[in-house]
Amino acid sequence: MIEDITFLHSNWIAYIAIGAIVLWMIFVWKEWSHFGKTKFWINITVALFAIVSLSLIALKPTIPILGKNTKVAVLTTGYNTKQLDSLKKAHKRIQTFPYKANQPIFENIHTSDTVFVLGNGVAPFDFWQLENHKVHYVNSDMPSGVVRFRYDHSRIVGEQLQFEGLYNNPKKGNRLILEGPGGNGLDSISLESGKKQSFKLATHLKSVGNYTFSLVETDSLGKLLSKDPIPIKVLDRKGLKILIVNSFPTFETKYLKNYLAEMGHEVLVKSRITRGKYKFEYFNTDRIPIGAFSEKNLQPFDLVILDAATAKNVGRGSRTALTNSIKQNGLGLFIQPDDDFFRFRKDEVAFDFVKEKRTETSLVNSPKITIGKYPFLFKDQFRLQAVHKNIKGDIVSAYKHLGKGKVSTTVLESTYELLLNGKTTEYQQVWSELISAIGKKEIPAVSWDEPSILAIQDQSYPFTLRTAIPKPEVTTDEGYRIALRSDIDISNLWTGTTYPKKLGWNRLSVAQDTTAVLEYFVTDTSTWKAKSTYDNIQRNRRYFDKSTIKNTKQFSPIAPINPIGFYIFFLMCMGYLWLTPKIEKE
């Protein structure tokens, strides 16, 4: 026990120790006339005890309040009392500590044994407080509500907003409603009883701007249960200049050119009719005849779409011009596959495929819609960027970077059949995602990488900025300047963090370029409660499952010793020394 007693302020300890020794030596000198008698040894011993007691009163020593094998339970929001009762039965001396975010969990107390974290878990910014502890996370039941969702928060006007999610523990009869910015219902779905239910809500976006849609839940009587924001940026359509070259007219191209024209793109179609004769079609553009490819006549185009036969038989000069335009000017190239395309020699095509038997698939975004495909899948390789994946996670459309541009293709076949089957939205989504992914991009002076369009009021919102501006200055709507940190290896990469206070749409802007703006939406902790709880549970699971216990010395919880005992013992010793001479005189 003595070795467990700890003292603070080592200098103060030294001063008191020296003073105690000097005081005791004075007392020994005072009693020296009785040297050799029993009285001498008794008196100096009692004096030593008195001086030690006085020193301990001044030093205020502490002792462990928990044993070496004591368990500790940290109680976070939503903890299960039954789980706590079970722990108390298993570990009789378990100590409990309530958790408050951004506050010390144990104050100056550390445990040398196991920590149980109960409930929804600690906030990620408090993980460091448990770094050197052996932690067992005992999570509570998963919350009821929307625990996962996904949607593209930046869409083009005229496209469709598709909001997909997973509802945990749904109650039969409740409804989920997608509300527009004006509060009008746009789409809805009824919940069924069960453990989990996937859902999908959609609506067309009709005008440009920043909007806040909402996911509303009502009970069977129409009573409002919750309302959570769905912020979205609707961008103006940027028309691309697209060249389509086919060795012969196809249904795929027929429907594709019509769709591209309806979307406002400038489209030039060149289809071979017979040997040496071509048919030209123009949509939203002037009549510009085009012969063999050259860097000059490819310069105006943002995207070139070739069928597999044309891509294979293009001449050497045209191939060189096409390759240079992709590498140097950022031109996008899409190859429409056919049966022979997958047997091209590897030096003629930049993709590798794996043969399979299935000739139909369903995409992740449209799991209930079947689309025809060739009996191949992409071999997932480094540099391969997926555009579409099927519900099993296999890549069915992809591209690779080639210099500044991209080369792309797909294993999907006869996508126009979606239109014939009345699946217009799904058809448009497939080609919209492909065109957006591979078309020529203007390189902005400033680009932002945002982790999420949703930010939480008064909580950190990190962002990344890429710019050639030497020392960019980022400011908030209120005019506050945000400190930026430059990447040590990439000179044009900057990171920063802001703590937004204003609810609703916020923006960050670059002082040197007023057009370089990052817009994001700020909400508070009262929204998306089920998802935030679910995400925190998952973060705690991952962190505490993979964390390793460091072999560092840990200290037991300590508390100061009550000095009353020292006072009483000191008075007894001093009373003996004062009373003994008086008794001897009598």
C-alpha cells in the first residue's frame, strides 16, 4: 500500500522531508540527556511518529480508489440498463462514469484494467481519451429510422433526383414522403413491418439553384413524426459538342442521338452507308463536314463516340490524331462494343475483360430493372474507374485516364430497349452518368473536395482546396478568414476546417477568385438522428475492434487520503510527550 501512495510536487516533498529530519534531530538533541535509558528510545520514536504524521498532513498523499483488476463502465447516450445490470453481476466492483462529449471521461482518473463502453458510443474526437485502455464496446440496439441513405447532391437541371435509403425497424402503416422546397409531396412509399426496408424516392429537377427537399415520415393517421433536410444543388446544363461515327446505322445510335439532342448537346453523326459514302446528321449545331480525323477538326469536340468496328479500322494518321487529342486536349472517347470488341488484341484496346455466362444484369441505382449485356465483365485493375456497377459490385461501365482525357466503354448491350420497355428514366440515367464522366472537362482555377454537402452546426466541417493560386485566402459568408494548411508534397493542395454557426445554405469563397465558391448546407443535431446514431455506433465498432492495446504504464484511479486520522495520531503523540514529564515529576 505504501508504494501505491503518490505525492505531487517533488520539490515540495524534498523541503518537507528536510524540515522533518531537522526537527527530529533537534528533538533527539533535546532528549540526549536520557541517552541509554528506555525513556530515550520511546520518546524519540513517538516524536518520529508525530513528525511523520505532520509531514503527511502537509503532503496530502493519495491512494488508489480502485483495485488493479477493477472494471470501468462508460455510459454513453442510449445505453441499455439490462446490459449494465449484467456487467454489475459479473463484476461486483465495477465503477461507472457518465459520458459527456468533449469533456474528460475520467478527469484525472485512469484505469489499469478493462473499460466497457455502453450505448451509442463516444464521439470520434474523444477516441484519444481511450487510446491506452483495453476497451470493450457494448453497443445498444440499432436505432429505428433511416440509418443509411445516398443521393447525388449535385445534379443537372432536367435530370432526376433519386433518393435511396434503408429504414431500420419500420412500423407498418407509416409513410415516407419526399417533399419539395415548397412543402408539396413529390413521391411517397408505405412502410411494412420487419427489421429493415429499402426504399427509393424520386422526382425531376426543373430549375437551377440550391434547394432543400425534405424526407418526411408520418404515421397511419397522417401525423408528422419527423422531417429531415435533403439539400441539393441543381446546376445548369452545359452542352457538350459530341461526334458520333458509326460503320453502319444502329438502333443504339438512333436513340442515343435523339436523347443527346433533347438534352441540349450539339451532336454530329457520321454513319457509313456504303463503301466511301457517309450520311451526316446535325442536331443543335451548324453543318460542318468532317472527313478523316485530325487534331484540327477534333479540336471543337468534347466527346467522340465510335462503334467498335470504326475504332478497330481507323487509319494510322486518324488514330494518332485521336490519341493526341485525348492526351493533350482532354477529349473523351467512348467505344460502343460489339461481339468482336472483346476479342481485340490488347494493344488495340485499353481494357481487360472476364468472360461469364450471364447476358443480363441490374445496376446498383436500378436494382429492379434488367438490362442486356455482353457475356463479359471488366477485370478490376489499377487505373480503372468504374462508372456503373451491378448489384453484385461487378464493373459494367468504366473509363481510364489517357493524358488529360479519358477512354471509356461498357459491357451493356442494346440499352435502347429500356426506352422500348417504358424505362425512359433509367435509360437517361445510364447515358447521363456516362456522358458526365467522360466528356471533356474545363479545368477550373479552383476546385473543392467536400466530404459531404451536409454539415452540423458548431461541429467541424473539413474541406480540401486545389488551386494554383500561391497563397489562397478562404473566407466565410460572415467575412471570417479560415486558416489553410498546405500539403507537404503537393503544392497546390490545401486543407482547412470551419465550424459553421448559421443554419441553412452557407458558402466558402476564395478572396483571389470570387467565382470559386463552395456551397454546403448546415443543419443541427435534431435532424437525421437515426443515421447519426447508426454512423457513430459503426465508428465505435470499427475503432475499438481494430485498436491495439499499447504496453504503456497506466495508473490506477487515485483520491486524497482523509487527513483526520493523521491529525488524531499527531495529537496522541504530542499528548504523550507533553504528559509523560508531568507524571514523572509527581
